[in-house]
Amino acid sequence: MTAQLIPSRRAFPSDDPIFALNAEAQACKAAGASVLNATVGALLDDGGQLVVLATVMDLWRELGALDVAPYAPIAGDPAFLKVLVQRHWPTLASPGAACATPGGSGALGLSLRNFLERGQSVLTTAPFWGPYATLAAENGMGVATAPWPSPGRPLNAEAWHGAIQRLMKAQGRVLVWLNDPCHNPTGRSLSAADRAVLAGLLREAAALGPVTLLLDFAYLDYTREPAAVAAALEDYAALGAEGSVLVGACMSLSKSLTLYGARSGAIAFPWSTDPALQAALTQSCRGTWSNCAKAPQALLLRLAADGKAQAHLAAEHQHWSEVLADRARALDAALAEARLEPVHWQGGFFVTVPSVKPDAACGCLKAEGVFTVPLPEGLRIGLCGMKAADAPRLAQALRRASQSA
Ligand SMILES: Cc1ncc(COP(=O)(O)O)c(C=O)c1O
């Protein structure tokens, strides 16, 4: 034990749990086992190769020295922020109060430091993307949850009302992280009715104290229902324009442009022009990472100026959305064959199958060479990393696990 390490930093697992499971799956494969690795968090083609969008790589190769080498402005290039916000809300003329961040993760972390005090909790859905808890812990904060709806069921308004009101009473303020549409890890989105109920609850709470709704947009380009995604964004825009709830978005180039390693994104509050909010965001950037990488910002600007590249990119997104939809369809058919519940995927890279003993079920699956990520509510399956032909093996293994776990 390194004595210099302060006591509160000495007992962490050596690796992120999802990366550790992925490493275990890869080691088994390297040792010659037949492995179905559904832990992967990046989009792979049916041959197991990382999907890298060709349109994006073509633009990347065009970048010149001055697109890459200089510092970007501390809060990010204003033109980049505008274009990124307009990818989500095309009619907005300004990004509002906004700054560039290293991916969506940077945006999430920065929101904690500006909207909550240490010791307080952010509200999100159960289940949620595991690193939310790590981000909160690193900021001396907790995570409170309210349930994500089960397939075909409405949002549990009573549970959400209770959670929001409890936090407002305890903290005098509420920050909600909402990974909708295309939720990780369920692969489903809120319905229009769910969004209306949630907006009502947030509006009600906003009469008692400051309420921030931060939309975590990681997977919007990969969906079976682009029109439904657009309708959801319109609903959130209407709530933001009302002004009682501060509505913002975490936007990332990781999945949307397959630029995971470029670490680029932004946090934006398009309906706020408050200079104090802008100054707080800029201060956080300077005190956390200074400036973000310039190259991905320059790339997005080149994309925005190139209609042909935009059309190619849209076609690539459509193709990979169809691949994911095929995988989800194959999984639902195989689950039905195994007399298990379908997953009802709508968008994103993941789905979750319910399990009463997820750790035990994960262990049973591993014994068969099938790797999934256990969550408190079930097992997360990366549609992004498996092929449709893997679905029967996965479903049959899930069936056996559900019988023995
Ligand atoms: C729900 C969700 N939010 C945010 C992120 C952040 O990704 P990045 O920091 O690479 O933009 C991810 C990545 O997996 C995610 O799944």
C-alpha cells in the first residue's frame, strides 16, 4: 500500500467493473474458449471489428495542423457549441450557456459541481449507467433513483413524485440526470405521456426550489424510431423554453461520430442566457481540464459545412441502426423461443433482461462462455457487440441461468 495515498482512496477495485468483465471475456477467448461477449460498450460489426464511421474518418484525415495543434478556447469553440446543439435542436439560434467537455462524462461531472453541494444526491433512473455512481462518488455526492418504466408500463408517477420531493426537502434543490431517449441500459425510451408526467412533477418541484433537468444524449443516432426521438427532443425543448425548470443536455461525439477516443462533447443550457451560469461553466473547465481537444471540434465544424458528408453520415447511422434493430429482433425471437420476456429495444447500444439474482445468473452464464454485465435489476446485454446469429445461444443460456440462479 502506498502510504502517500490518503486513506479514503485506498480501497477501490483495480479496474472498472465493466472493463474488467470485458477483459475476462477476452482472456477466455484468447485461451481458445467459445465466447459470446455481450459486455462490450462500443459498436462492433458482425465480424467483431470496431465500427468506425467512414464519413468521420474521411473528415479526420482532412484536418490540418491548425485544426489540431492550437488550444481551443477554454469553454470550447462557440461555433462548435452552436453546431452541436443544432444537431439536436436544429431551429435553435444559440447554444445558450454552454461549454465543451471531454465527452458526455465530462459534462455529467461538471453538472454535479455546479448544481449540487457535496453530500447531496443527483436523481436518476433505476437502472442507470454504472459510472453515474462513480462520477457522484468522485464529487462526494450520492445517487438517488426512481424507476425506469417496465416495457409497456407507464412511468411510476408516485415513485418519481416521492423521490423528487424527498430530495427537494432534504437539499432545497434537485438535479435530474435523464438518459432519454435511447436509455442505457434498457434500450427503451419514455413515452410522450411519461415525459408529460415527468415534466409536470419537475414543474411542481420548481415552485419549491431550483430544479435542473440534464438530458444525457449518448445514443440518439442509433434508433429504430428517429421520428419519436425528434418528438422527444421537441417536448424537452418546450419544457426548457418555459424557463421554470433549467433544461440542459450532455452531448457526446463518442458514439454519434464513433470518436470514443477523441473525448469530445459539451454541456449546454440552450434556453439560458445567464452570464453567471456561463461563467460558472467556464470556471469549471479551467479548473478541471483547462481546454478540451481541438481536433474533434474542428471536425464537427467541417461536417456542418459539408452537406454531402452529412448525407453520408445520416446513411451510415441509418445502416447501423438497422443492424442494431436486426440484432434486437433476433434476440426477441430467441427469447420468445426460450419462453422469456422480450426486450422491446427502441434505441441505443444495450438492453437489459430482468433477473432476480443478477450476480448468480451472470456467474452461470460465464460458465457457458456468455459474458453479460450484472446490474441490480438484471443483466445488461450489449447489442452493440453481438451479432444476430448469437441470439439463440444467449437466450438459451439465459433460460438455463434463470432456472438455476
Ligand atoms: C448513458 C451514458 N451517458 C454518458 C456516456 C458518456 O460517454 P462519453 O464520456 O464517452 O461521451 C455513456 C457512455 O457509455 C453512456 O452510456
